[in-house]
Amino acid sequence: MPAFVYRLIAPRDTFSVDMTEAERATLAEHGRYWTRLMEDGKAVAFGPVHDPAGSYGLGILIADDMAGAEALRDADPAIVAPHGLRAEISSMPRLVTPTGVYDAT
């Protein structure tokens, strides 16, 4: 089964330090969503990245295909909410984890 990199991109560079209460609540819901994805075996890892060029969220998804990964993205509370968050998804030809290997082919 293929793996995908999911990159959650904030609507502004200062998002991680000046979130509104509504944005903070949405990100809490987003975290619960990704926790459920992990429990269901659809996510391998996720969390924030403090990149000097700009913070973002990173997740590794397991899905049947790109359409399946996009469906998981489209159900993410961070994407559904009207805060301007967006996500980029890229396929991984191979993902190796302590518990298994996921090949795109």
C-alpha cells in the first residue's frame, strides 16, 4: 500500500505564535483527527515542524492511492475550517518503518 507525505501549510508566517482562539480550537480538533487516523492505521506519524523558513505540520499517510490520501485531507478539520490552512500531498515510492515497508507499486 502506498504512503504519502502530508504538509499542512499555515495561512500566515506568524500563525504558530498568533493563532486566534478559533484557530487553536481547530488545530486541537485536527490533532484528534490525526490521532484517530493513527489508531486506524491510516497515519504513521504526524506533528509540527519548526522550520526557520516557516513552521508547518507534517504527516505520513497510508492510503490505497492519491485519491484516498486526498479524501483524508478533505476530511481534516484544519482543511474544512475557514482559516485558510491548506495541505500539499506527495507520494512516497517507499516508506520503511519499524513495523513495516510500504511500497507504492
